[in-house]
Amino acid sequence: MSAIKECDLPGIGKKFTLELDSGDKLVVVIHFSGEREVFKFTKDNDEPSSVTTLTDEEAHQIGAILSGTYFQPVMEDEQKLMMKNVTMEWIKITDDSSLANKKLEELNIRKITGVSITTIIRGETVIPNPRSSEVLQPQDTVIIIGNNEQIKNFISAFEIKQRLEK
Amino acid sequence: MIVNESVLSLGISLLALFIAGLLATKINQSLTAVFIVVGMILQNFFPVTIITEFIATLGIIFMLFMFGLEFSVGSLVNNQRKIFYSGIYDLLFNFPLGLFLGWLLGYDFIHALLLAGIIYVTSSVIVAKSIIDLKRSANPETEYILNVLIFEDMFIASFLAFIVGITNYGHIDAKGTFLVILKTSAFFAFFIVLAKTSKKFINKIIDIEHTELFVILILSIIVLSAGAASYIGLSEAIGAFLAGLLLSETKQRHRISEAIKPFQQFSTAIFFVAFGMSIDYKHLGGMVPMGIFIFIVTSFSKVYGGYFIGRKYALSKRAGLRLGLSLIPRGEFSIILAGAVSMSASTPYSIKSLTGVYVLLSAIIGSIVMKESDWFIKRLIERKAPKTLQTKNP
């Protein structure tokens, strides 16, 4: 990899030249206005064979793609939005719980409260996506997911006393 | 009723500028040239009023202030060797030629010097804009063009201080030259020392949030510096330039530029109009052939000088020629030089009209030459190339 040459363009901005392995040159000019221009010079030619003009924002996006750190900023926002409404809770099944020793299908949790049980933690074993025939046992920890209202329903319907910190 | 009429004429001038400017941008012509033409036409309808003249004076001051503000001291320091050498070659190719032409025209030494300055200085405004518009900012010759421009601007700023000083003194002799150079250097030194020592202090005083007060403070700094320079017999313009340099290193630089730009654009446009209005048609007839002659001669020297610099720095022949062809347009500084000195009574009329013709020719044709440089390259270089090959082969 060759070094990047840097050069001042007084009154215009700054110029960065990268000589590629192919012998072509890629030149980036950053204008004081924030605008970027990307020029391609083919080997031994002193006039560019192509010019692309980018705004500051576009340049940031392209830069992220080129450096391999690109992710869709819109998607990230959506995820955040989703996580605002949806909560996960860790619930300990006590010995006297109305949930203990019952099959999931009898409890009908989703129908009654809207909450889904995503995982059961039983001692050392973890049961992700438990089947409806699974029986909840005392001292199990269940991970439930739902929006705030659904979680509240769940807690009041089954008189949950022990919620664990995540 | 003088005021009423002059306000009306100012309004008409501005409207005319707008319409002409709109047309000029459509065909990619430089605004400088168009504004001068507008002034030349308008002189048939009303005279230059006190108001126009006053705004024109502010125009020079603001223009030089913006030059100083946007002057890149950093790149001057970083590339001083390159800038110095390309600048010196360009100076040697063009400045003495101007002196010679001045002598040929029968000017005295001061006016020959003035003419040398006028034909020497390429318009950095026109050239930099063309480089950006023509997408040439990454070309190998561009950094050398800009280096030449930065040297020229610095040189001409000092030259302006000197020439106005010497005109105010009256004539050139050893004592006068010494006095003016001493005054100029002292004035420059004062600002440089101020910039170096009081950076924090200056940053602190201009850190004002109130928009209106901020503008008034900056204006007061500009006008005071210009006034101080004028008071000690130097050009107001140089005071403003140094005020710009002083403020260019502050954190508020961008805000200052935003605040002053509208004033500058308005007053500079009026300055060019006023200059156009002061060009007399009656004298112009005789000026045109002379203007064309000087234009052709000095274009050759600029192009050859540029080509020489390009070859010196191992650019290809094509890039070297493009470098030379980019240096033809003359503009704002030539007019400032012609205008700044003719305000003092001793200047013969001709130099102003001559500069008008010269700047119009070089700004308009120079921009076209830059755009069509491939045509020249084909004619001048690629035609020769096969011949040299043939002579080498056998």
C-alpha cells in the first residue's frame, strides 16, 4: 500500500492523492465548503478520466462503506424505537406461584396477557423457545417479552412477586 | 435633491448589475468584466455621485479585508519554498516587461511601476473560480497555479502600500522610497506583532454573541485599520488587508466572513461600476489598439512563464501549458491599483482607461482560453510531437 500524498490548495481546500497498485491515481479534493470531489487519473494521464462530486453527508456514507463500518443509520433508529416499547423481564417462579407445575399450554399466557415466554432457565440448562408441552417448575427463571402494558397484565394476572434485575 | 437623484441612480445601477450578472452567469463569464461594462454603459445616463464614490471606496476596503481574511497564512508557511520559487519566476517573467511597456508608452517611473503591477497580477478570483468550475482542482498544475496566485496577492498587497505611499509623497527619490518602505514595514510589523502576541486577547474581544454588535465591532476594526493606514499616508486598502489577516487566525473567522460578505459583495459591485463609469469613451478609441497590443504581449509572457514553472517542477508539457494558459485573466487587483492611485490628482488619465480595456480583454478572453486549453495544447504541443519523433527515429 502506498502512502497518501497531502497537499494544500490555497483558496480551494486540501488535496489527497492515492497511487493505486494498478498505477492509476485516485485524488480526493476536500473543498472548504465541505464538498468533496473524487477524481480518477489513469496511468500517466494528467487530466482526470472521471470526476464525482459528493456532499459532506454523502462523503461520510461512502467513507463508511469503503472502510467497512457501514450500517444503515435508519435501521438503527428503528431498532431503538422498537426497544423503547418492548421490554424483557426475568421472572423467578416461586414455590407457591400459580405458574408452578403447570404446562405452558394450560396457562395460555399469551392469550390472557399478550406476553410471550422466550426462554426458561432451569438451574444450569437453558431452554430457548420452550414447547407448549413444557412444564414450569418451581425455582425456574422465565424470560418474558412484551410491551409495558402486557408485562403489567402478566404480573397482576399471576401475582408475581419476584422480578429479577437483568 | 442631489441625494434623491443619487439614490435613484444607485438603484438603477444595482438593477442593471443584477440583470447583466444574471446573463453573465448563464454564459459562465466573470462578473468583474460584466460589472465594468455596466458602468461604461451607465455613464451615459448619470454621473458618478458622491454616494457611489463613497460605496466604491468601501468596496476596495472590504475586498482587501476579505482577501486578508481568506488568505491562507498556513499554506504560505507550509509551502514557502514552492510558493517563493514559482512566484519569483512569474514575477521575473512579467513585472520587468510591464516596466518596459510603461517606458515605451512614455510614462514616468511611478506610472511605469504602476503599469507593471497592473499587468503582472493575475486575478485570483477569476482563476480560482474557473478551476473549480472546470473541475481541475485535482490536476497536477493546479497547486502551482494557486502558489503563483498566493505569491502575487501577497506581493501586490505590499506593492499597493508602497505605490500609494510614494504617490502621496509626490515623486520617487531615495529619501521618499526609504520613508515609504519604512512606514509600510512598520505598519506591517505592527499587525504581525499584534497577531502573534495578542491572539488570545483578540479572540476574547470579538467573542460577542449579539449579532448586531458583532457586525459593528468588526466593521469598526476594518474601517479603523483602513483609516489608520490612510492617516499615515498609505493605502486604506492595505490597512483593511492587514485587519483581515489579523482576524483570519481567530476562531470567529467563519462568522466574520459570513457577516461581512454581503457588505463586500454590494460595495465591490458598485466599485466596479464606478470604475466602468470613469472610463471615458473619447479616450478609449486610442486605448483599444494599445490595450490589445499589451494584452497580447503580456499573455505570451504569462503563458510562457507558467509553462517554464511547470517544466521546472517536472510537470508534463500539457500540464505546463495549462498552467501558463490559466494565468491570463487579470481583474480585481489590477483595477484596484489603477483606481487607488488615480484618486490622487497627479495620475494621467490614460492609465485608468488602459487598465479598463486591458482587464476587460484579459478577463473575458482569459476565461475562454482556460476553458479551451485543450485546443491550444493540440495546436502547440501535439502537433510538434510527431515531428520530434521523426527526427529522433532515423
